Amino acid sequence: MSYQRFSTDDVAMLREELVLHSMDSWQAGERLEMFLVEHGFGVSKPEAQRAARRIGARGYSLKRVREELEKLALVM
């Protein structure tokens, strides 16, 4: 079993927000960045925007959102 930094509920709420608000990749990248900062992690703004494009291009599955968050999270 792998370690997960974010609860399923937190990731599901973020995913729902991204889908419901039909954010473009810039806005979604900003939201990913805010989510990570709120959880005590740093993040590269350009990487957050690239991750947002990947998430949107492949659909907003819970698994995809979690994978991208786990890749982006930089320990402060």
C-alpha cells in the first residue's frame, strides 16, 4: 500500500470544484497551487498549470487528480 498525502475526501472536493466551475488550465493550475499550499506544500506554478492541462485532457478522474497532486507536492 502506497502512502497518500491527501485524503480521498479532499481530492474528491477539489475534483468536483474543477469540474463544476469549468476552469481553464490557467485557473485550474491556480486552484491546484492553492490546494497544495493549503495542505502545507510548495508547488511550481508552471508545473501546476501543466498538471491542470494533463488532468483536463485525460478527464477529471479522481485517480488522475490524486496522481498529479502527489507529483506536484513539494515538501516545504
